[in-house]
Amino acid sequence: MKQPSSIDRRRFLKITGLTGASFIVGISFSQAEGAPEILNLSHVAGSFELTPYIIIESTGQITIMNPKPEMGQGTWQSIPALIAEELCVSPDQVTIKPTSGEAQIPGQSAGGSSSVRGSYDRLRKVGASAREMLIKAASDQWQVPAEECYAEEAKVYHKPSGKNIGYGELVEAASKLEVPKEPKLKDPSTFRILGKSMPRPDVPLKVNGQAVFGIDAEVPGMVYASVERCRVFGGKLLSYDDSEAMKVKGVQRVVKAERVLGKNRYESIAIVADNYWAALQGRKALKVQWDYQGNDQFNTAAYEQQLRELAKSDGVVAHNSGDFDGAFATAPVKLEALYETPVVAHATMEPMNCTAHWKEDNKVEVWVSCQGAGIIKRELSTVLGIPQDNIIPHILFNGGGFGRRLSADYATEAAMISKATGKPVKVIWTREDDIQLGPFRPMTFSAMKAGLNADGKTIAFQHKVISPSISATNNDKYDKTKADRSMTEGISDQQYEFPNMKNLYVFADIHIPMAPWRSVTSSTLAFAHECFIDEMAAKAGKDPLDYRLGLMTKDSDAKNVLLKLKEVSNWNKPLPKGRGRGVAQYEFFAGLCGQVVEVTKQTNGAIKVDNVFAVIDLGTVVNPDNVKAQVEGGIVMGLVAAVKDGIIFEKGASRQSNFNNNKMLRINEMPKVEVHILANGGPVIRGVGEPGLPPLAPALCNAIYAATGKRIRRLPIDLNKI
Amino acid sequence: MAAFNLTINNKSYAIEADPQMPLLWVIRDLAGLKGTKFGCGIAQCGACTIHLDGNPVRSCILPVSAGTGRKITTIEGISVNSDHPVQQAWIEEQVPQCGYCQSGQIMSAVALLKKTPKPTDAEIDTAMQGNICRCGTYQRIRKAIHRAAELHAGQSKKSF
Ligand code: FES
Ligand code: FES
């Protein structure tokens, strides 16, 4: 066991709140992330470079620290499960505690569907190491060979004699042992937790009102604030008059603040009051003059026209294989189409909020729904100019994340308001603030080209993306000369075997802040990509699913997904007239999913979405029922983005403001969803939270084409008016 | 400011508030019951659903004055041990994802089942349409309501 260089025992004890004997196992990330070292921290009582993942106290109390915030994606179960399985404890013997950035652990955030796939081996090894040490402690005590012992339900058993001893009683001895170099992982056939549809421990808290979300935080002496910000992006504050606002009963103060989002700095005015209602009333009475700086000239219609113009330019090369230009020029059959998608809002069910307390010693404590303690520490430190050690985040249940809570603009602003007020303050965004102020999912336009030979075989393929860039709206140092990888994600990585493929990126600037939105750019690119493949199939006179399979001669997971879809959706069974089914699959950084959608054209002409069959490929599955829930959710979110309002800017501001004009799917519009999981092992572990989303829009539009003969090339659509 | 006497979950609360202050904020911030959620403030999402004399209402648009002399029930008052058939069914079907909308969903479902102990899919659609779930748990909500109806039918208690 290596001793870490800097040890601060007092600080460590404060963090974990431990007294008495305990056995703590963690990982050191002082090396490269790829080669973490598992450490016994019981005596070294770690520094900030150490994470205690498992804490076993002499009372038998077992705590597993969870670095991945729970936002509905199931990490409250799936992450501790990795440790609990190898530690041989049942889920109900364990207390789960979220990390608060106690240590500089990379990975204290959840995004990119990466929580399980990024932790699978690492956290199992942490659990296995602790288990082997506990077994060693018991066998030493009994003076029997360790091989005769095994662990189960937080006890070590001696097989020949049947003796057993609880983990709590082994704490003292185990804490003095060396960490095994090569802990033996369990054979998956003996798993009791992993791979099983275990109930999620957060669910009971979410049916009786006990789950504590960021918005529920309570701090003694807390005041409330509502914040006025310019609806026109890029507006500057000219002046404000708070005389009427100050007259509202309960309003305490009006203070200036700032919302910092990447490179963007937006001035704001906070109304601080005894209660939130008073703050809202005060805000209504506030008079503000903004200088829009000409940004009130911006509107979506004109911007989209600009994108259509840009679609004619070459852009920069994102991928080039074979000779696209030559093959396309000589192809006997050519297809071209432009696909268009909208800007959308995240609209997490829990609006942005943060409770912050800036204390006299420049320590800042925050209680917040955010996708990571690491994000809070980093952002607050950078924006507020105080050391990371001064920032104490408490990450509570997130009422949805979807990428919106990868930013911490709401937290830095709340901290500034607390500083100006000298009190802990809870800032709650209204739904209007939440929908209108971004950051948003960017729109992408896609100019598609394909050349087919005389027998319908594709010989040339091109996907050109024209869009604003997420990174350019946040980062000053954006490099326009390179194809933006996140804006072209997945388009060059599908398993289709195109002999000549050239994909391009055309950057379109915008001053409005953009952000990753569940499944990032695949949420729009898959629509263009997979609808266009359908157009090619139609041109070739082939069945769309067989056409796709025909483009995949080699074995691949994507091919298996399509084959499974064909079977579970009864693809070959004809549908009656007026009904149609469509297929799509998409593989990108987060994972791989394919879907078949079935629709009916009703007598009034409206389209009804009847069924969605989904096949998600994971390689390895931790909780099948949770995977199904995530795919069901991805499908709903994909459907909302395809058939409900997008965000339209007029005079520089979002026309949509709340759920009355930025509508969501409701229960009566919910199709029947059937999810199938492919988990046949193998080296790749794929993500769960996002892959269910991208295939929905193209599969839906391909189904509408099958039912009506109408091609959809622009989203959103109104299902009542196809 | 005015004084109000409210009965929430059979407990009485003496509240000092602006008469226009919505029940939602009174319940959350003055009575300290945080299970009822804020989602939109304009009666569009159902996250703030409570019962007034057993009927589901949107507490974000009801002034505190509308709550006096009435029986207010929030998610915390549905059962003592989370053993209401709707809560049990919600756990069995693993309905919640982020969970933020679920207090409101459950309050609407309980009100539906009180009136219609064995609802059809169409009746579920009508009763639950006012509740948005951004995480997309609708399929499980439907299943859980049917399951709650079954659970209740198997129990001896008369009403939901
Ligand atoms: S908060 Fe009341 S209906 Fe949305
Ligand atoms: S469970 Fe997240 S909004 Fe419904």
C-alpha cells in the first residue's frame, strides 16, 4: 500500500464525520485516470486526492459513496450496485451518500450516458478489494485458510465449520491489511444484483414527498430571490428603478448580480424577500431599462434562411473516404435533400434553482440540483475567484438534468446574490425564466446527397451539417477551421458500408447560448441521416429495413439491432391501409439503439403514434428494468422534440415561455412502447440514458411516409396537419 | 398580511400571509411541506396538485384564502407508511424517474380512483392529462393506476 503524500487527517474526519473504528476503501486518482490505485484509507485517513467509496463502521453500518447525481437515470441504484455486488452486501444493508466534491475525484458528474460504462470495472474492483480484505481478516482470526471462507450479506462465513462473523466486527483487523493487488472479480453467473431488475432505492422516497430536490433545500436564516434578466440575449442594463418593488411587503433588498454561462456574462437584478411570493411580486413592480444592442433584430425565420444559404457552401471536411465527388458526379441516380430541425429547451420538470450561502470567511456552501459536485466546485471557483476548497456543494436529487444541469450559471448567480445580501438565499427560476433564457439545444440543418448505381446500390453518400456550435457559444477560442466534432457526431460512424463518403461541417455563428441536450447533436442528426437512408431505399425500390441490412454485409452490433427489430416488430407482417411503420437506428458516443414506429392515419387526417418497438444494445446490462424506463423516457422526449413546439426567436427573445406554448406530451398521446435489450457480453459497455432518443424522430417520419407517402424534412411537425 | 387557519393533512396551521399568496407557496414555505412541487405556476403541469375536500386542484393558482375552512390534503397526507395502494403500485411498477412530477401524478391518480375505482384507459387519459412528466413515465403511470385498482379491490377497505 502506497502512502499518499499529503495527509490531512483532521479534514478527512470532518468530511466523513466518523468517530471510532472504521474500515475505508477508496481509490487514488493521483495517477492518470486509466490506472487508479485502490487504497486502504482507514489509517492514512486520506487527503483531498482520496475518495472513500466504502465506509464500514464497527457498528456494522455500511456506507457507499455515490459520485453520480441522481436525475432520474437510475444512478442511485446502478452505481452503488457495482460496489455492493462485489462487496457481497444486499442493497438494503447499505446507506448511499452522494459525494460533495470532498476529494478531487474526476468523474463527480453525470452526463454522456457514461456513469455505468465509465465505472463498471473500476468500482467492482473497489468492492472486490474490500471483500477480500474482510475475508482475510476473518480467516486470520479463525486461523483457517482464506480459501475456505466466503462472504455473503455483509458476513464472512467459514464453509467447513459454518462459523460466521459480521463485517462490523472485522473493521479493526481489516483496516490494518494491505490492499490486494489483483482482487478477484465475481463470476457474472453468480451475480445477485448486477444484471437483475432491482428496485431503485430512491423510488419509495419519490412516492411520499420525502425525496429532497434542490428546490426543497432549507437553510436557517434563508431568504428568497427572484431574478430579472434581459429576455433579449446580449442586452445590457441601462438603469432600473426599484422604488415600487421595495414597497412590496416582504421585499428586503434589490441587488445587482450576474449570470455567467461560459463566455457569456448577463447582468441581472435580484429581488430578495422574506418569501418567494413576495420576491415575485417585487419583481413585477421593478422597472428596468435594457439596451438591446441591436439584438432585438434577431429572429429565427431570418436565421434559418441564412442556414439555407450556408448549405450551399463547402464547409470543412469531417470525414472523407473513397472518392465521393467523382462517384457522385457519375452516379446514374442522384438524390439530394435538405433537412431542418428546431432549437428546443431542456425544460427540466424542476426549474433551475439554487440555495447559496456566502459566509464571512469566503466559504461558499450551496444546495443544488446539478449534474455534478465537480461542476459546482469548478465553475464557482472560476467565476467567483475563490479556491475550490472554499466551495462546499450539496447535490440533491435533480428534478431532471438532460444536459441543462451540466452548467452552473444558476449557482454562481445565487452565490453572488448571497454575498450581496449577507444571508443564505434561495433563488428559484420561474418556468418562464427556465424556458426563455437557455441555453438551448441548437438546431442543425443537414444537406444530404447520395448517388446510386443502376441497380439501386449506394455508391456515394454525403451528410453536410450546417449549424451553430455548442462550443462556439460558450468558448471564445473556438476554432472555425476544423469540423466541429460534437456537431457532426455519429454521422461518419454508422455501420453502413458506403464506398465513397464525404461528410462536411458548415459553421453558422449565433449569439444565443447553446448546450448539450439529452443525446446532444445525435438528437437532430439522426433525423436527417436515417430519413435520408429511407429516401434512398424508396428510390432503389427496396424495403427500408432490408435496404439497411444490405448496406451492412459485415457483422456488427448495429446489424444485430436491426435483425432483432425485424423480429420483435413483426416487420414482415403487412399492415392494413392507412397504417405504416418506419425504422431507424443510430450509433453515437453514448450508445446504440434502433426503433420501429407504427402510426395510423385517422379518418380526420391526423396521425396517431400507436407503437414503438425499441432494441438497445448494451453489451452488459446492470438493471434491465431501469434500462427500459430510460428508453421509454428517451422515446417520449424524442417525440416531444419532433411533434411539439420548438423555440422560436422573435425580436431577439424566445416566443415560447411556459407549458402553454412550449407544449409537452401528455398521457393521452403516449404510444405503447416495448423495449428489448441486447446484452451479450463483449468488451464494449454502452450507455443507457441517451441512446433511446435519436432513432425516434426518423422512425416516426419514415412511418408517416409509409402511411401517407409524405416525406417530412422539417421538424417539428403537427401530427394533426400532415 | 392576514391570518389564516388552514387544515392540512388533518393538522391545523396558523399562517400569516398575503391573501393572494398561492397555496403552493404557503404549503411549501410556510407550512414546510415540501412534497408539493412548483412546475409552471399557471395550472399547466400538475406538479402542484393537492386535494381540496378530496378534489384535485392546482395549488399554484389558488390563493391561500381559498383554502380556509376546507380540508387540504398533500402528498404527505395520503398515507402514514407509504402504503396507499397508489403508492404501492407506483413502487411495484417503478414509476418515478427524476420523481419531480410524481407527487402531482399520485395526487391526481388518488383522486381519480376515489371516484372511479376501476378506471378504463380513456378515464385515465382524461383524469391524468393535466399532469406533465418530462421524464416520460406515462406508460408506467397507466400500468400503476390499473395495478392500484387491483390492489385496492383485493383489500377490504371501502374507499381509496
Ligand atoms: S405548478 Fe401548478 S400546475 Fe404547474
Ligand atoms: S419523473 Fe421526472 S418529470 Fe416525471
